[in-house]
Amino acid sequence: MVRDGVRFFALLYDYVPDYLARRGALRKAHFEHASASMARGEFQMGGAFADPVDGALLTFRASDRRVVEDFARNDPYVKGGLVTAWTIREWTVVLGGGVTPPDL
């Protein structure tokens, strides 16, 4: 759903079992990749799930899901084999994130 000309997406990652042990070598490049997307106004927030650390949720504000697909395909975590699978879901935000709430 498009609200105020904006679409939101959730990017879900599944991690390899030894993610915590392996992420160090790719972490700086991953953060740089996310920071560049954030500077363009796309990446909103993200982080790993806790207990267990078996995946992550990253949120995006973009005009098209291809922005999120490109992010995932070029993410050093994906390219480096830390992500075993990823899924993009369009997310209908009705409150927060700069979205005008619907009339009730």
C-alpha cells in the first residue's frame, strides 16, 4: 500500500549458525553499505534478532521493492555467505515513520 507517496518494506535475513563468529570480517563493509542506503533515505533501521541470533530485520522506505532487492544482493553479509536466505515484504505502515495516520 502506498501512503503519502511512500512505500515501506521489511527485509528479513536468515543467518548461518556461526554468524556471530564470522561477521567481524564483513561488519564494517555491511555498515558502510547500510549507511549509504540510509543517506539516500532508503534504509530506516535494522538489526539482528536476539536470543537466538539467527536472522535480522531491516526496514526501508522506498518507491519500489527493487531498491530493497538491490540492497540485499549487494550486501556484504549476503555476498559473504552469512545470509542463507532473504525475504522482502511490503509493509503497510499506518502510524509512525512520518506517515500521516488514517482518518478514523
